Amino acid sequence: MARKPRQHVNPLSAAYLAPRAQPVERPPHLPPDAPCDVELGCAEGAFSFALATAHPDRLVVGLEIRSALVERNRMRARRLGLANLVFGYVNLQVDLHRVFEPASVDRFHLLFPDPWFKTRHGKRRVVSPYLLRTMATQLRPGGEVHVASDVFEVALEAMEAFEGPMGEALGFRSLSPRGPWTFVRENPYGVASRREEITRARGQRVWRVRYGWSPPGDDPP
Ligand SMILES: C[S@@+](CC[C@H](N)C(=O)[O-])C[C@H]1O[C@@H](n2cnc3c(N)ncnc32)[C@H](O)[C@@H]1O
């Protein structure tokens, strides 16, 4: 009988700190410049499956720390014949830099990330300096980052990270229609993650931010 995936893992525990994520294998039928969307912390991958189904011309990559879910998602993608959908292991605090070449990703989606793991050093931010720097390296010019959460503080921390001095110096800028330091009301991607569906069904607010990226010093496209 298939083992039930664990509900949570602690990404800062010793077992998860050794880098072991593998470079993503791009499906050979897609051209190297095919747009690439990445869901970070995809769990069972509802957003990734829906996006890959709606856009067969795009490469969609779901990354997750729970290996049992990675395996389960891979089998489901094969069963559904979704050749443009790839899943892999990552610890977002440790080894995302091993997964993608520089300038090869068009969109990162960080959807309903787990808020914090408490350590004796205190609370940890979801969007760490490591994650910010890695995304800035792996995005193509004109690429973007999409973060959504049902926890206001998590979305606010993401906003501070991307719109604060470090995010600005790395080349991020707000894509909110109402300007910098504001949340984005609408989901412009046409598909929603499982947690977004649940949050909306409960009548709760989704706190969303979106950032464009261009090399620092360049004019935004
Ligand atoms: C609350 S779920 C959200 C799943 C999905 N994105 C959604 O919106 O429905 C957060 C997911 O992030 C994964 N996760 C948490 N910390 C992670 C890390 N450091 N690296 C990779 N995945 C992580 C968890 O295992 C979990 O599956």
C-alpha cells in the first residue's frame, strides 16, 4: 500500500540541510526558449496541473520538499499525458540554485507557503535573502514572482523583502495595478492552487503580491 505523505517536514532539520536537489530535465519536445512557470512548495500540485493543462506550450515545474508528493505528482502527470509538466525535490532554504540555469525561468509562484518554522534563533521568514537572490539569478529579464497567502503577515513580509532595499537592488519592482506597497486583488493566471480555492470557499481574503524582474540598472521591459 502507498505510504501517506507526511503532513509537514521541518526544512531546517539536519536531514533537509544537505543540498540534494537535481537540475530540472526539460522535456525534449519543448524548445529551449519555451516559457517556464515554477510553483515553489507545490504540495499535490493543483496549480501546476491546471497551468500545464491550460498551456501545453509552456514548461511547468512543481517543486516540493516532501519527496512522497513529488513521486505521486510525477506518476499522475504521466498518467494524464502531461509531457510539459515536471516535478522535483527542493528545499527552498537550501538548494533551489541547483535546479535551474541562470535566466531560464519566466515566473515563480510561491503560493500559500508554510508561515514559519520556529527555531531557537526565532522565527524564519518564508522569503529569505537566499531565495530572493536565487530567484533574481534564475529569472529571465521581464520575468516575475507571484506570492499569495491567507496569512496577512506572510504576504506583508514578502512585500517588505521584494520592495525593501535588497529586493530593489536585485531588480524587483511591484506589478500591482495600484502601485508599490499595495496588494493585488485579482488572480491573473486563470488557475488557482488548492489552498487558494479553500481560502476563497471560506470567504477569506487572499493576500497577493506580484513583482517583475529586470537586471538592476536596466529599464523594465
Ligand atoms: C501550505 S502548502 C501550499 C501548497 C500549494 N502551493 C497550494 O497553494 O495549495 C505549502 C507547501 O510548501 C512545502 N514546503 C514548505 N517548506 C518548504 C521548503 N523549505 N522547500 C520546499 N517546499 C516547502 C510544504 O511541504 C507544503 O507542501
